[in-house]
Amino acid sequence: MDILIVGTGAMASLFAARLAGCGISVTMLGSWMEGLTALKSSGVRLRELDGTEHRCPVIASNEEEIGGSYSQVLVLVKSWQTARAATQLHKLLTSTGIALTLQNGLGNYETLVKLLGEERVALGVTTLAAQLLAPGYVMHTGEGIVNLGTHPRQAVLQEMLVSAGFQVETVADPKSLLWGKLVINAAINPLTAILGVPNGELLTQPDTRELLSEVATEAEFVAYHNGVRLPYPDPIEAVEQVARNTAANHSSMLQDVLNGRPTEIDSINGAIVHEAEKVGIPTPVNRVLWHLVKGLDSKVRRDVNEVS
């Protein structure tokens, strides 16, 4: 069996290592030169939760190098890279194949469907956590579940994930889970990125704790008016529980800022603002965080360019 993973970041590397470790031939498609170089020379180096490490061989290619076609695909790029991934998969995905998106934020599924068609795109949500320590070197930082919606073509891909040791569950409404994760990310990610602190630090100060609550409450209201029922009864409690459970973790948005990469703020808080505008709901806290991180994005990239 073989699979294509679009992406070479933390989550892509975690899935690649697990899948390659159970004997599946894994090809990783990316554009990050340092990552591709490391993957080509040494494969994926994975540090598990218990501290054990192992290397798993993968095939790493950029857009110019990759050839052939694939029937099983995982999409694990950042949301701002999804349109490019869709264009790439338009050439690489077989007519009867399936591409599963496990990405954060809103709009990724729709972007893929627009070019590939609903029959070739499946939607999923994962609560797994990982951090890239170096190009090709990933640390598994939090156990979790892979939730999949129902799709007539996803059986083989689902079997691959199970054989690789992932806990996989099928749900009737993945959109609810996607929004559930969105609310949590919208509260935790921008604040950690702006303040430069791990997740748990947000619970230690009354001001940041109040902001967590306000972001979550706004986002829940938007979800409700978009016909989405969140998968938990209390969004504030859900956000605080995740922050406690991942207290030492650096959010993916903070990792992006620290590494001079664009964030996913547009598909998280920005998406909440846009969805709110459609139904006439004000979201002042989400809007401010969206613009603050956009400004931080520009500053970080400018500073990185000056250093390099």
C-alpha cells in the first residue's frame, strides 16, 4: 500500500512516521527546502510521548520532482497553502481516489472540493498534537483521536490509519467537530502567539482568562447562528480544559511566529469574523485578535527577511 501526504510540517511528519512505521510506502510532497533535504537523507525522526525515538523512511519530493498518481492522500498543509495543494492534487489524485483533509480552520474542505469534486474529498478532524523540533524531526506532544466523516471512498485510507496505530472514529457530523476545534484554536492560538507563552500560561492571569472566555463565547454564538451545534456543552470550560491538558505546549500559531512562518489566523479567527458578518453578528474580540496576529505576521516575516 502507498499513500501521499501533502505537507512536511509537524502533523504531516507525525502521520508519515506512523504510517511508514507499519510498512506503508509514504511519499511526502512539500516546498520547504530544509525539510525536504532532511527527509530525503534520513527519513522522519519521531520522538514519541514516552521519549523513545525511531526513524522511518519516506520518499520526499517537491512539485517539480514528484510523478505518478495516488489514490490515497492526506492533506496536512497549513490553510494558506490549501489552494496550491488542490492544484497539485488535480494532477496527482486518481479519478477514483480520495484526499482526506485533517487541517485546522474553516474553508480547507471547500477549497479542495472546488477543484477536485466532493466525490474525491473527505473531511476529518484530529486532536493529536505534534511539534517540529528540526527539519525532519518531530515530537509527538499529545495523544488524540482522528475523527472522520462518512465517505464511500475512505475505507482503505481509514484502514491504513488504524493499522498505523491511530485511534479512528467515524462521526455523522464532522462539521460540528471542526467548529469545536475551531473555537478552541481561536481562543488559545492567537493569545499564545501574541504573548509568546505556552498554553497553560493563559490560565494564570485573570485578564487572559477573561479573553479566552470572550473569544469562545463569541465563536459559539457564530456557530449557533450558522446551524452548528458544538460537540461540548460549555465552550469556556472546553477551552480551559484544553489549555490545562496542554499547559506546556506551544500552540501551532506560536510555533509559526517563532519560526518566521505565516500563521493560520485567516482561517481561524478571521473565518469566525467572516461567518459572523454573513449573519450580522458582531465579533469585536475575534476581530481584534485577527488583526493583531496579521500585524505580527508581517513584522515577523520582515524581521526574518532582514536577518537572512
